[in-house]
Amino acid sequence: MLPLTAIVEKMPKAELHMHLEGALEADLLFALSRRNNVAIRYETEDELRAAYNFTNLQSFLDVYYAGLTVLLKEQDFYDMTWAYLERTRADNVVHTEVFISPQAHTRRNIPFAVMFEGIDRALRDAEKRLDMTARLIIGIQRQFPEEAAFAMVEQAMPYRDRIAGIGMGGPEIGNPPGKFARVFERARELGWRTMAHAGEEGPAAFIAEAVDVLKVDRIDHGVRCDEDPALVARLRDLQIPLTVCPISNVKLKVYPDLAAHNLKRLLDAGLCVTVNSDDPSYFDGYVNKNYTGSQEALGLSAGDMYRLARNSFTAAFIGPAERQKHMAALDAFWTKNHGAIPRA
Ligand code: ADE
Ligand code: ZN
């Protein structure tokens, strides 16, 4: 029997909440800055990393939006995506759903096609060469008007079959989900799956609004749901998954440390909680570090860890046959390396 940390690292899992621009490592960021002749504020990689010292979501977004300006060409988007895919595969991620924020690029006059094609080529290569599946989700930037989100949806039309869904990120405070009700309605008509960042910094009411008004399939973060017990009960009854990112929440000061995180309480309340990396380069933690860090800090049991991996497949935007295949592989791994399958 392997130690629990090794089990957690090696078990097959899905990652459902990460931003490709947030996986841009400092070395690639510098390489792209030189390759494209785009000036950045920092002289060295260490100086850049020293700026990864955030006080809240906005302080992170400022650094993140500045960093992504080094992305200009199709190959740049490919390189960023490929580096993440190889890295997450090393954490035994067998299915990933990645966010891109098209508006962060099209506003800089990077054509949607340039961005999309670089990413899509890397996702296809991962399916061929890394023995994994990878889907793309486009994210609305909530600080911009509804009209800009509609324009993004229009630009995505030629690629609609290669896009799994639509989400929403950016500064949450002051930008309630309801602002994009009509865009989400259109997305659902297109057959896209839907999700929104809610209850990361914003109140529990934003989570309820994302569920009731946007009719989302999943909530990204959602940790502040625990301020409203009736909402927790609804999320449990509806089994609306929460894609939780524990290290992100600590780095952005939602919690003082991992020991204070409510992940365990949410799991114990019967919610479909998953663990993800969010912006692994900026938060210094790919998905396995989120699992093992939470396990150690919160004293999560083997059963909890099994449940988190299983939930990642339950919440993934995949078909029933694929889901069954992943769950069977998880169970086979678990039986071989740990023992009996924990009961729900
Ligand atoms: N964009 C990238 N990471 C984000 C986060 N944690 N919250 C909101 N928008 C984001
Ligand atoms: Zn996020």
C-alpha cells in the first residue's frame, strides 16, 4: 500500500478550473517578451516572481493582465497551452477543461482566430501524444459590458463545436452575475455548458444569482456559500459542482491559510466539491499541490481524497461512457494501491 500522499499524486483526476494565462510560467513569460519584443516591468524572473505577492483578487489580476501582454502569435498561445498540458499530465490529470479569456487578447488586437488556433492545436496534440482529453472554455470578463461579451460569443461562432462552454471571471465585487443573463441564455441555446466565478470574493448572493439567473452547470470557487446555510442545502440537493481552488484562495487572501479553508466542511455537507489550480504559475501550485496541501492542512481522509477525484469526473463536461471509463480507472487504481473503495 502506498502512502496517502503518493496515492493522491498518482490517482487519475480531472482538472476543471484553470486559466491558461495563469499557467504562463515566469521563464516562458520572459522568453515570449524577448521573442516578441514586448517590454515588461521586471528585469529578471526573480523580480517578476517577487511581484506574486497578492493582497486580494484585483492585485493579482493587475499582474496577470500585464503578464499576458507577451502573447501575440499563434505559437505563443500554443507554447503556453502545451507547457500547462505537459505539466498537469505529470500530476496524473487525464482530463482537463481550460479557460481562456478571449477579451484580454482581442482588446489588444490579437485576432480571436490566432488565439484560438494556437490553443486548439495544443489541445489536439495532447489528445494524440499525452493520453488525455482537453476541452476549452471561453470566459467572459465581467468588468466589461454585456455588449463586449456578446461580441466575444460572435467571434467564437466559427469554432463553436470546439468550445465546451462559457464561464465568467475577472473582478467579482461590483460585477454581479445577472449582468450577463442574456449572454448565458444565448450560450445555452448554442449547446454550450455554463459556469461562473461566484462567491470567491463576492457574497453568497452572487452564487445564488449565478444558479437562478444564469442557470449555470457549475460554480467556480463558490466557497462563500457557507455564509448562507439554505444555499448550501440547495447546492447539495441540486448537486451543482463547486470547482474549488484552495491555494488560490490562500494566495488571494480569501483564507489566511489552508488550515482555515472550508473545503472539508463543504465536502462533509455533501456538496460536489472538486480541487483545482486556478492560476498555477502565479500561485505556485499545480493541481496535485492543491490536493496534498489541503490533505495535510485539513487532515482529509483517504475517503475524502477518493471523493474529490471521483467528483472531478462527476463534474466534468464529458459523456457518460467517458465518465464511466474514468471512474472505473480510478476504482481500479484505488483497489490496487490502497484498498476497498470508500463508500459515499
Ligand atoms: N481570472 C484568473 N483567475 C481568476 C480568479 N481567481 N478569479 C477571477 N478571475 C480570474
Ligand atoms: Zn478562476
